[in-house]
Amino acid sequence: MPLFSTRKGEKKVKVTFANGLLFVERENGKQQAFPLEWFPQLMNATDEERGDWSQTDKGIHFNALDVDIPIQ
């Protein structure tokens, strides 16, 4: 008998930071890059604050910082 698990809350994107940019990669491999200059809260955030995010219907929400990044 196969085991089933819920996928509710599963993150379908990958979020990384490098060279002053925020990268969002979707599960289909499409990647978007955003300059951190556009989001000063993210530029000055700790790794812990940057790691506390959730995916929404319209993009990414950084919970501790209350910052929303729309993705298409």
C-alpha cells in the first residue's frame, strides 16, 4: 500500500540571494532576478529574516520583514 502525504504548504519555488540580487526559481526552471536595491528591507536583513518566507498566490512574502515580492 502506498503512503500519501499532504503537499499543502509545500514551496514550489526556490529563493536565493547572491551578488546583490534576489533570485526566484520556479519549479519549471524559470528564474527571475530582482536587485536588492528595490527592497531595502531585504538588503539589510539577516539570513534568518531572509529565510523566513512563504509562497503566496501572487509571489513571495517575507514574514519577519512584511515584504511582498510579486512573481510572474
